[in-house]
Amino acid sequence: MDFKKISNEELNLRLEKLARSERKLTHVILLHINEVDSRDLHLKMGYESLFSYLVKALHYSESAAYLAPSRARLLKTNSQSLATHADAEVPSGRKQKGHGGDFAESHRSPCQHGEQKHLRERKDLSH
């Protein structure tokens, strides 16, 4: 790829798009790691731990293999928490204030907060 033929703006737009794709793919990978862990698939395949499965079978670096299971579990915990709060209803059948969309909006991850800050900064720069 010849980056010299790409403008700064195009390079930045491409990188932003790739970063969004990376976050989506990372999310899907973490969901799969959770499922492998919950099924003990790594043990059934002969690996002594999820860590060794990630390093030996998937060729993760040791640091990535160390972090991935905790990130996956955190994702699972946060997803369950959001689902629980999003489903909370008052007797009238309406969503409780502060739950559902409001809850999800106010309980974004640090990465999501950073992304929103970045978008605001870009908007400010364009004016």
C-alpha cells in the first residue's frame, strides 16, 4: 500500500474506519472466548487452561492471552447487567427512568466515552 498517494484526511478516515472494525471484531472474538470457556472446550481439546489454548492454538502473545479472558468476562458481566437494567419495567409497562436507553447511555465503557469525546473534538475543529 502506497500511503504517499493518500491525503491526510483520507488516511485519517481510513484509520477511523479500521479502528471501528477492530472494535467490532474484538467484541465478537471476546464473545467466542467466553463461549469456549463456558463449554470448557479448551480442556476437551487437551489444553490445560484457557491461557494455554489462546497461546498455543490461537497464537496469542502471552500478555494478550493473559488479558483476553478477563476482558471477555467483563464484557459478559456488563452485557448481563445492561440487559437486566434495560428490561426493568414499572407496573404501567413503561421502562423505568434511568434504565433502558438512559442506563446504557450513562453506563458506557471508558472507550466509548473516549470515542464520544473524540467525535466532539472533531466537530469543534471543523467549525
